[in-house]
Amino acid sequence: MSIGPPPGDLKNPFRAGAIHAVGAPAIGLFVALMGYGALTRGMGQEFIVMWWAVFTVWSMPALMTFSELAVSGAGMWAIFVAVLFSNLRNIPMVVTALPLVRAEPGIKWRDFVIAQLLSPTVWVHVLVQAPEMPKPPRRRFFTGFAVVIFAAALFGAWVGYAGIEAIPKSIGISILILTPLYLLLIMVSVRQLSGYLALGFGAVAVPWLMQWSVDWGLALGGIGAGTLGFLLGGGYKPRGRT
Amino acid sequence: MSGAPAWMAPWLPVAAAFAAALLTRGAGIVLSGRVEPETPVFNWFACVGQALVGGLMVRAIFLPTSALAETPTLDRAIAIAVGFAVFFLSKQRLLFGTFAGVGTLALLVAFRGIG
């Protein structure tokens, strides 16, 4: 699979999207959630709680925050606030993904399905590939794509929780680099100067600021670096694919 | 969590986390109804999203909290460099670049006898 237009056969867009997800996207999330499953087992979290958290929260930083707080006996309010902050990255992802997959104006109930299934992997694919597709099949294509990713992740969480010891450690460690590398490779394919600059500034600012505060560093680093890239890259110009 | 029946205890944190996740996604849905693609507002949100996600991915590679931390930073940097090089040399084939990076790290891990 290379970056560019999605598969040409869109007679059954849901199926085409599902097939498109098989490979690196699904493997990446399978492995990422395998790591999470193994981690929560080590923490002593119940399997069914971990699995439902993946199902309902579906965001790795938020899941990590949730598990750390839940097993340490934090209150509901603390968990709510912490997960809210670690989930802030969802807002720009949802805001930019939905207009690209909508074939008709206005908010529909189906928007909630896409929003709930959205992960960084799905978002980057929407951002890069949706503009290359005709509008009508986009929503079903990316729903199929996201459902496969989601299923792979749930399966990965189960495998990680149930049998992480069976996987050779050297392989398990190396595969952990798959998802971040995969997403960075897709993101450098967004042909937009403001996007490149935002990515570059974010790559420096977000990890640096998160050493000071995980939640505030993520929010301030993301907004600051994104705004800087937006301004320096000319993203403020109308129709600014600059 | 005092006052709640014992069987609810594990589920209340899940409910709190779900409510928080729903709120951020719901805020995104409401805002998305007012944002058109190819407009400055859309571009700003896309830039913030790229900075956030890109930053998190770089952090996951170079400041990992996972078992990846057991590998030297240099090995991770080499693996990423190989992944990018193969990606661009193969005319941006994602699978080639991704698995070249993962394979390089696996070889380095095996060479160093980690795990």
C-alpha cells in the first residue's frame, strides 16, 4: 500500500474500506492494544473492565490515564477530568475528519459512529485519502476501514492480556515502534506546508512539554505548535492547501 | 466510590472515562458542523491535530513509557531513519517503510541480545 488515492473499486465502499485497513493499519493497532492489554494485566486490572474501557474510551493516551488512575483507586471526578484532558486531541481530529466524510450538510447520527471509531490511524487516512475520493462513498469507506481497525484493537487487547508471555520479548519490543512510525510516514505525505511545520514543531514541543505536565503539556504543545505551523505556513489563507 | 453497590465499583470509573471521552468527541461533532474543508478554521484544526498526534508519536518513539524503553535511543533512531529512507526510496510505499523500520529494530535488538 502506498500513500495516494484509495482503492479504485468503490462499488461496495464499506467492504473496500475494510479491506484497505487489513495490513499495517490493523496490525499496528493490534500490536498497540496488545501492549496495553499486557500492561493492564500487570497492573492487576480486571479483563472485562479493561476491555470495556477500550470499547468505550478508544484512545490510547486516555486509556493509559484511565488504567493508572482506576487501579490506584482514584475517584470518578479525578478520572473524568484526567481522561477529558488526555482526550483533547480528539477534538481537532473529529472537527477535521467529519467535514471530509460528509456527503450532505448538517450533523447526522452517523457522525457519532465515525467520531467514536476515530483513532489517529483512521484520522490520518481520512485527511490524506478522502480528498482523493468522490464524496458519496467516503463515509461508508472510512466506516469499514475504522471498524476493522477497532476490531483488530479489541482482539489485540485480549491477546495481550491473555498471552503476552507466549510472544518472544525481542519481537514484542520491536513491534511497538510500528504504529508511531507508520503514522509519521503517513503524516509526512500531507502535502501542505502548514501541516509539515505543525508536525515538525509538535514533534519537538509536545514531548518536551509533556515532561513538565502530561495533560497540560499535550494541550499547550499541540495548540501552540499547531498555531505556529498554521501561521508560518500560510494556513490562514482561504483554500490554503499551502 | 463510597455509597455505590460493590458490583458497580469497577464500572463507575469506566462510566466516568466514557463520559469524558464522549464529551470530547461530542464537542468535535458540534464544531465540525460549523467548519468547512479548505477554510482557515479547518486548516487550524488540522494543524493542531497534526502537532498533537505527531508529538505523541515522537514521544512514543524517543521517550517511551512502554517496553521500547529497554532499547537504546540510537537503535530507535536508526530504525526510524531506515524506515523513512525505504519509504521515500520505494516511492512512498507505507508497508515497505514501516516494516523496514520494525525489521531494523528487531535486528538491532537481537544483535544486542535484549530480551
